[in-house]
Amino acid sequence: MGFLNLADAATRLIWSEEDAHALSRVANSFRESDPYTIWLHEQGDRWYWTFLRECTEEDEAAMIHLQTKFFSGYVDNLRAALNYLAYQTAVFSLIEYPTLQGKLNPNTVEFPIFNDSGLFRQHNRIKQLPQKYFDWIEHVQPYHGRTDGLWILHELSRENRHRLLHPVAFHPFGKVGGLFSDNLPDSAEDVDITYSGGGLKHGQDLCSFTSSVPFDPHNYPKIQISIGVDHPICETKPLVQAMNEMASDVYSILTAANEGEPIIQGNVFPLTF
């Protein structure tokens, strides 16, 4: 499909790249200021891992606002790039198949993203595309199990456009039940995992335990935290992983539409911050 005019889609990818770089700069600068700590301390007969905010509440709010802004732009631009692809496919189809005049309206076409084949058949907005283009778009749908990042993009952009922004926050990631096992002393007993997911808040206890054997709390590693998105679909994914999965699928689709040639050079995928 290299005959398509993908210049505007390429521009959206460039804008998403700029948003990603801006987000990376903000995140890294804030992280270098050591804004948070995980405190292992004793209280009564129990030890606690407690999350503490070392920065001011105002600085934290400003950081979250900026990161949310750039992440929302990143999501919107990736989604728009796919819609531009669908629009250009419809425009070219009218040139290639003049009999579609009056049946196919490029202004009503949207790149469909569905995680259910039945819903795709009922509600997609590409029904009037020529079969070869329809089949190509259907082939990349998330319900085939190959484009999980596309489904994340759909869910985030759907809500981001119509309902709410998706704030970013610091999360510990991993299997919650075993999340802290590598950080606990061998003598830990009666372990109580109190963290149940979502963004971390100042003074929040993550887990507690007892120990009948004395130990030096300074000799145990701090719990690692990463930037995450407050949305169920990203509950187990650090922000950078979710962004990479979305970008990977979008870049693959647009590269395939451009007959295997990247439509921009030096894209930001994969992210590493």
C-alpha cells in the first residue's frame, strides 16, 4: 500500500516522538531529584515498608500534570496516525474503484480496533472499503492475539478523548502477592501485603512482617518503583512498556502500509527511560 499519501500520518508519528522525548526528560529530571523513598522501619512488633514523598506536594502535582500532558499527546498522536491511514486508504479506493462513489465516504472512516471478532463485524467503519484493504486491516485486529499494544492504545485513547485524562504515577510493578519477597529478610514471618495496586500515596504501607531474628534494615534492597498509568489495562505494565507496545504495533502497521519502508526516520521506539 505504498501508493498512499502518508505524510500526515508521518507528522503525527513525529509529534508522538516529540511527546515521548518530553515525557522522558520530565520523568528523568524528577527522578534524579529523589522525590520518593521506600522506608523499612519497625513499629511495635512489626516491620513496615512505607512509601514516602520527599518532594513537596506541589512539585509532585506539577510533575504528574506534565507527564500526563505528554502521555496524552503521545496516545492521541499514535491513534490519529492510524485514522489518517484509514482515511487515505478510503481516498485512494475511490480513485481505484470509481464505482464506490456515493457508497464510500472517507470522512466517516476510522481505523477500527476491536478485541472481539463479532463486535468488529458489527461495528467497524470500513465496511465499504474494497475487500483487499478490509481484509488487511482485519488481519491486524487485537483479537488475533498479535497486537496487544493496539488494544492498549484503543482503550486509553477512547477514554482519553471522551471521558478523562489518564494520570501517571509511581507504582511498584510485578505479581503483587510475591512483589516484596526479594526484599524481605529470610527470617520474615506473618507477611501481610497491603498494597493492592494503583498509584502510590504518601504514607502508604506496602507490606509488613514480623521477624524473631534481629537484622539490619539498611542491608536490604529498597523496593523498586516505576512510572505507571492509572488504568486497569496497564496495571502490570510500567509506562515505558505500555508506550513501547503501542508504538511497536502502530509503527508495524504503518510500515506495512508503506510497503515495508518506515514513513519516518529515527523513530523513538523502543523507549528506554
